[in-house]
Amino acid sequence: TLHTGGKFPVPFYCLLIFATNILPTKLVEEAFLRRIHYKVRVESPTREQDERIFQRYCEQNGIPYDARAIGQIWKDFYQHYSIVPRGCHPRDLLDHLCDIANYMETEPRLTPELVKLAGDSYFLDFPTAPPSPGTTV
């Protein structure tokens, strides 16, 4: 609608996308799922795929790639905390690493120290018991 009150149609296509890591049957009923015609399952990347994704993000961010960082991430975070790797982790970890390096006024590099700080701030180590009242997380 124009400020003059005149109206005209604007054709467009709408694409609605839902993304979740929760089983769809736990979120909605079967009748609702039937109305979502296309469903795509996105699997977790293999270590090789994760490494390629990580390399690409390093290139995009101008960070020299070091394969030891992948080993550190897989050992210290995925294996240690039983975390399933996700395709977004390389991007998010490198974003954290760049932010930390910026804060420390240093060059973003895949040093063991920066990788650890980035991983520690991204993959929180939650205790199995709920926090006691008054505890901040």
C-alpha cells in the first residue's frame, strides 16, 4: 500500500525452512509433518569432511591452516566431551578464535592456546548434576 492509499501486488516466492536437532516427531504431530512436503536430513561431517570445511574457513578468514588444530579439536572436545561434530563448528570456532585474538591484540593463528580458548568458550563443560540454587553459569 502506497502513502496515497493506492495498492499494487508484488509477486514473490516464499520458502519456509525449519531446522532442528530434535526429532520432528517430538515437536509436531504426523499430520503437520505431512504438510511439510520436503524434508532433508543433514548428517554430521566425517573427520575428513570436517577438515575440508575447516580449511575453507581458514582460507576465507586469512588464517594459515594447520592440521594439528583439527586433531586438537577432535581429541580435546569431540572425544573428551562426547560431542558430535557439526558442519557449523569450524565456522563458529574460527569466529571465536578471531574474536579472542582480536581481544588479545594478536594475530589469529591456529596455535594450541587460541584453539583451546576458542573451544573452551564454544563447547561448555556442563556438570551432569544441575547447578545448586544461586549458582551462575
